[in-house]
Amino acid sequence: MAKTRLVHQFGMGSSIRSRDYTAAAARAIRDALWHHSLNVADAFGFPKEAMLIDVEIGVQQPEAVETAALLGIFPYGQPSISVVEGGLDVDKPDGGGTTVIANAAVIVSFDMEYRHD
């Protein structure tokens, strides 16, 4: 069996006032997931729990993201989350804070065997 990528989904999330990197990351994941209604597990005859979900989050301060808090977003499947430097921090013009922007890439795969017909 080989891990085979079937779906790539992308999202963006922000924390406008609280500079909460985890909240921005969660919003980016939800943005990626909630814009799609994909039934790939059903289409290939797999249980939804067999989905291998690789998530990469980009934020300016990766160490500030609590990845364990993000796992609960996924109702099924086997999520794995990594956080890298990316995203964007935008200072407010009045000096009153920073808006945090996170980007998410969500990749859904299954262990599948390739057959030559």
C-alpha cells in the first residue's frame, strides 16, 4: 500500500484583536474544510476514519500555535499538524495591536494500492 494524495484544500484565518495564533490557525483550517463537501472516502469505499489528513499551518510565530487544540476540529480521520513560519502579522496603523493571519494547507490521503488494468 502507498499513501496516495487525493485532495488539497487551502484556507486563511485571522486573529484581528487578540493576536491569538492558535485561533487564527483554527480559522484557517475551518476555512479550508468548510468550503468543500468532499466525499472521497465514500467514493473509494474507505471508512472516513481511514483518511490520512496532513495539515501545514503557516504563521509568523509557529511556536505560539497549540497544535493539540487544533486536532479537535477534525470530526474523523487521522490528522497530523505541523506549523511552519509563514502567514503575516500586520501592525495596526494606530499602534494599537497586530492582526495575525494564518494560512493552512490540508491534504487528504489514503493508503491505496495502485493497480494496472
